[in-house]
Amino acid sequence: MSIEVSLIVPAYNEEGNIESLFEHIHDFLSSNNLLDYWEVVFVDDGSTDGTYDLIRENLEKHKDLKVTLVKHQKNLGVTAALETGAKHAKGEILVFFPADLQFHLDDVKKLVDKIKNEGYDLVTGKKKGKYEKKFVSSVYNRLSQWLFRLPVSDMNSIKAFRKEIIENVPLRKDWHRYIVPLAFDRGYRLAEVEVTLYSRLHGESKYKGLKRVIIGVFDLLAVKFQLSFMRKPMLYFGSLGAFTTLIGILVGLVAVYFRVFKHIGYRPLVYLTMFLVISGLILFMMGLMGEMIAGLYDLIDKKCKD
């Protein structure tokens, strides 16, 4: 029987949750008669505790589960873990399922069924209930909706998606959370389903603190720039360069007026004119270079698809 769904479970220092996680997965798959159709791909992301050994021990206890275990030699982050898991996955539908048991597989099945029965390509969970970072998450999600015009409202949750998405969408470090707008930009159909967020049983979140918020916002802007301006760099840099040059010319005319008609030589205006005109020309050249890079990217992308 062929595998339909691959649960990709990144695990970094989650030794306190591994045994409960195996029990939850086994109970769910057994009760739903899915042992032959779902698999689990564990990616130990460079854990420094006993996570890897505990996964191996539980593999022996639950031999009826279809499990693949992969280990990173150091912590590379969730995005790298997802990509590694996707390379080893056999299913056509992949599920990002954290090891901390804050989500349950009953909700995951809802996401998968929506893909299988309604033809969606990516379905994300919409968290309900109380949770620690609700305010920050709501601001982040609203900003994402405004920037990308997304038809879903929660990007920081469990996700189920067709395998081709992670093969076709370019991801960078920490960009796993942006797979939603990246997939939407490529024309994939999105939907969301309400899911319950539970409290962690053990350990603490790896994604908290002001630093993570700042990184997330800058990454969000980087994704927006890539999707909006990398396609037409001349439109962005050229327009900005033309505007800057025009302002420089106007400042220069003001400097000429003061010099000729008022007999006042105001040197800072001359320096400002030179700065604005040169900056405008540089921006214009950056637009041309961006067009060359974008052309090469499109050519490489087309060759890869062929």
C-alpha cells in the first residue's frame, strides 16, 4: 500500500515529549486505520539532550509504525529540518507537525481531508484558545495579510501541503513560516481550518523573545521585497532613481537661481544636488543590474522545470 501522508516532525531538545508523542501518533493512526497510509519522518535537528536516543528506543516499541529517522549534526533550524524531511518523505501530502504536542493529530486529519476532498494545495491551522504569544501572533498575521493579501489568517500553525510546494518554493533559513505567502504567490490554492492549541507538556518554546520578533519582521519584509520587486527591479529602483534625480535637478535649479539672480553662492545646495543626481544614477544602474539577475533567475527556473 502506498503512503499518502508524511508527518514531518522536527525535534530539537524535546526528550521530555518523545514518549508521549509516539503514544499519541500510534493511538491516532491505529484508531483511524491509517497505519498503512501515513508515515512519520523525524528530523533530529542537532539535539544536545537524549532526543535522538529516545526516538530510536520508541521505534523498537512501535514497530507497526512507518517511521524514518534523520539526524542533523548541528542545529540548522526548522526550515532545514522541513526540507530534509521532505527529501525522505514518501507521501504526496506533507504535514508540518511540531514535536511539542501543542497540536493533536485529530486536527491534522481535518487539514489533510480538506486537501484530499476539496482540492486545496495548502491548508493551515487557525489556532483557537488562549496562548502565550497571542497578541504578537495576531499583529504578525495581520501584517502578513496586509502585505500579501492572503486568504488565510494564521501563518504560525500546523500546515498540510502537497509535496510539490516545498519542491517548487524557494526557502531560506527561518522561512518555513512564509511558505504560505510563497505558495500563494505561485498560484497554489490555500485554505485554513480551526485547530486547538494545547499547552506544552515539557520543555519550553524555542521561538520567544524580542530577538525572534525582530528577525520575523525583517524576514517578512524580505519576502515581500522578493515577491514584489525582484520580479520587476527596474520598476522599483528605476522609479526611485528617476525621482531622486529629478529632485536633484530641482535643487540644482534653485542653487542656480540664488547664484545668478541673488548673487548668493550657497555651497551646500551644490553638494546636495551632486549627491541626489549621483544617487539617482546609481539606483537606476541597480535597476538594470536587477533586471539582468531577474532574467538569469527566470532562465534557470525555466531550465529546472524543463
